[in-house]
Amino acid sequence: MRKVLLAATAVTALAAAAHAERYVLITHTQGTDPFWPVVERGARDAATAVGAEFDHLFAPSGDMADMARLIESATASQPDGLIVSLPDAAALGPAIKAASESGIPVITINSGLEHYQEVGALMHVGQPERLAGEAAGQRAKTEGANKALCLNHEAFNTPMVERCEGYFEAIGQTLNMIDVSNDVAQIKTRTAAALQADPEIDALLAVGPHVCEAAADAVREVGAEVHLSCFDLTPGVINLIKEGRAAYTIDQQQYLQGYMPVTLLHVYNTNAQMLPGSNIPSGPGFVDASNAEAVEALAGETR
């Protein structure tokens, strides 16, 4: 009898060991933005730490309908949790809500702080975008910005617009924003054209790191004197700050946007649905000449 019990216990243990948790990250990147590999790295590191399987899905088209289909496909595979960026709640909400209603726990990240509850997500990990924009604008105003322009590479993405709106609210000006696309060559061309069309522009806000780098090239090409502030980190952005060509960048610590949701979903699934009592703001923080060197080795890796 004892041998039978031991054998049954061993079979049960093997069955439990054979089932690893699986988490799926679905983001709105087109694969060209250097921001998202850092998010993915954070999620993969967390999955490794908790012994879970992990997949990252994105639609190269950048189309919200394609992203919604990815969410539906991931839901059909019945993962132990979904982590989803939410740039367009109207387009993505039905697919996310269907996942939640089917019993799959969902955490939204990056975009979508104001809408995570209405789509059925448990919580949100990310940066309050309007407040981040306000922080950038307050500092730009202190540093002498008079007439500004915001460079938005994702016109469809509400949080990108919120960054611009917060910036202009803080400096006390009417929103002045252009769509520069997600293509680096076009970002440079459109920024240069805007500066040439209005020589009074003396401040630029670039709401993405590749936008910042391309904008800096445009400023140099035009020969303008411009206060350039940015969002997020890459080695190129760090170099611009060290060279004095960019004043600062807002760091939303996107590694945490990948790492924390996987960890939280693991705790939720293994500890009777335990969750923090509030959302987790991953930013904003400033990186400027005073601390750029300290984070330089991590830019594009975990920062």
C-alpha cells in the first residue's frame, strides 16, 4: 500500500512540474522602436525568475485591428495571464475584456492608465503621462523655452498626445504638435521643415527616444538653437545629454513595465489572487547631465 501511495505522489508531482505558468506580452510596437526590447527583457527576466514560459507578440503593421486579433489569438491559447499595452481603449477594449471575462487575468502597461478598469484589467503598470509631460514642461519653462513644438511619432496613441498636452499646459502655451511618423528619416525631415518654417521655435519635446535622436540631427542640420527635451533612454539619447545637445529625458523605467506584471501575475495565480492595493507608477524621473553617466551602461538594456 505504501508503495502505491508513493507512486501516486510521484505521478502527481511530475504532473505539477510539467505544467509551467505561461504569460503573454502583447504590445503596440512596430518593431522599430528601441523602447520595447527593454520592456521585453524585463518580462523575460521575470518569467525566468518565477519559472514561467513567456511570449512577446506585436503587430508589425502597427494597426490596432491587428493588435486586437493578437489579443484574441493569445486568449484562445489560454495563458495564465496577459500583459497588454493599451494605446487605444476603443479598438482594443473588447478583446481585452473578452480575455478577462474568460478567466484570464490581465494587467495593462505603458499606455492606458485611465482605461484599464473599463477593459477589465486588474491593474496598470506605467507612467502617468500627462503628469510626466507637465514635469518636462515646467523644467523647459524654467530653462528658457519660449515657443515650443511637440514631435509625436504615434498620433493614434492617446498617452503620447497627453505628454504633449501636459508639456504645453505647464509652459502656458496652446498645444503645438506635429505627427513625425515612426520612420527616423521622416522624423528628421519633418522636424527640420518645421524649424525652417517657423524660426521662432526655440524648444522641442520629442516623445520617444528615436524621435529625440532624429530631432537632434535636424536641429544640427538647420543650425537652430533649440532646447530639446525627450522621453525615454537609449545610448544615443545619453550621448546627446552628455554632449549638451539635449537638456534631459524623462525616464519611465520601462524595464519595470515588463518585469512587474509577470511577477504580479505569478503572485496573483499562486497566492489566492494577491495584488498590490494600487497601480504601480514606473515614472517619471529625470535623466540629465547630473546623472547621465550613472545610467549610461544600462541605457537600452534595463533603463
